[in-house]
Amino acid sequence: MTAAGDPELRSLAHRWARAAPESDALWEYHPSRQANPEAMELTLDVGGYEFALDKLLLGLRVPRGVPRMDIAAFHPVFVMLDEETRMEATLLSLDWLLGEDDVARWVGEITPATFQPIDSVEAVHLPSVIADLASEYAEEQWALLEGQTAGGAPLVATARYPLRPVDYPLYDQHIQITLPYAHADENGLPVDGSLASLREFEERLAARLGRLHADGVLAAHLSAEGTRVIHVYADPTGEAAIHAKELIVSWEEGQPLVDVVSDPGWTSVAPFLS
């Protein structure tokens, strides 16, 4: 049972799969389409034409600084199909080759082409190429970003990189922690004792989340105009929100706040999503 890319349904599909009985000789249960090890032997009818994956050719490109691969797909029957049908066949092929979740993780722009892309490769090589891309992000990484608030004030943010809801399918609870700080520079960014206190708070928060056995993840934080906002996503059946509310009691530089809402689409951190 798949959420078909709908973030509102992804956590539901994964909870359904967790509640399923053990797999047996007849049945197994997955919350998304799985890669098919026999994909290159598959043939199906697409718009009345024979579509065999062993004739699918792919043009692959990784834009600089982006943890995704853009794919241009060509099949000889595409010249006889309308655009919508070409896209449906391409998406189904990628799901067969990689599995639905890895398509969401690593594939960026998808273009069904009516001509063979330059330097194209056979579709059978796609999983190994994606594996090479994924190996570059095997270790935890963070991105430092700078920008402006709606009012034009300087803003500094740090976000987990890559940041993708598909990696945390049960984390549809958004916990926003707001910490005012007392020591700021002329741009409203934290300095001196406040900067040290914020770092210490986040270290304690990360330690709490680590003890929750993967029930929550620190996704991003941003500082501007004398306030730091920390974004945590968590499994609502866990205790991450309780720990956040316990931790803010010790904050002494102003009135801290914790807001907890359902956000399966991770809309609160949309600018940071990879």
C-alpha cells in the first residue's frame, strides 16, 4: 500500500505496514512500491504498445551542490505516446528500478524524452549510479545558510542535509521551540554567553532525542532578531514533545515557547527540504 508521494498519507501507510502480520509464503507487506530485482525482464502494455525496460535509456545529471539526480528517460515507443502516458511509464519504471522511496530520496527532475539523451546509459545501471550518489551522504551533514527575515533583518540557519521527510516516515509531529536570547550583535544574531547557552541547549536536546530510540530528529534551527527557533520532527506516539517542554524550563534568557502541531508534509521547514 503506497502513499503515492502524498506526504499526508505516508505515515499512515508506514503505520499500517508496522501493524501487519509477519510475511509468509503468500503475503508480504510494504508501505511503498519496492524495487523489482527482475525489472529488466518486465514488459507491459503502455498505450497499446509493448514497453520493455531493457530498451529504456536514461540521461543522468547531478546538478552542482544538489543531492539529487535529474533523469531524462527515452524509450522507442515514447514517440508514439502522449506526454502524460510517457510520464506514467517513466515513473513506474523508476519505481521498479529503485523502489518508490529511493526515487523520492535521490531523483530530482524527471523528463520523458522523445529522443535519445546524449551520453545516455541503459536503465539497468541506474541502481548502481544512485548508490554512488548516496554514498556521498552516508555520514550526517549540516548546511549553514544565510538570508533575511520578511522585515529584512539578517537570518542565519543550520539544517540537516539532506533533509527529506521520506527518511523519517513516522515523524509527522512538528515541535517548534522558540528561545529568546539576551546577547546579540548589531544584526540581532546571538553572541557571547547566549551563543554558548544555545549550543548547550541543543546538545541536551539532541542527547534527549538520541535516548528516545529514533522517535525524533532535530531538523533545523534559525536565528534572527534576538530569537532562535528550533524545528524538531517526531513520532507523535513517542515522548519528544514531553522532553522539549521539560528542557525549556531551564532557559533563563527570556520566555521560551514550545508549539506542537501535526505537520506530515514538513511545511514548517519547507525552505530547508533538499
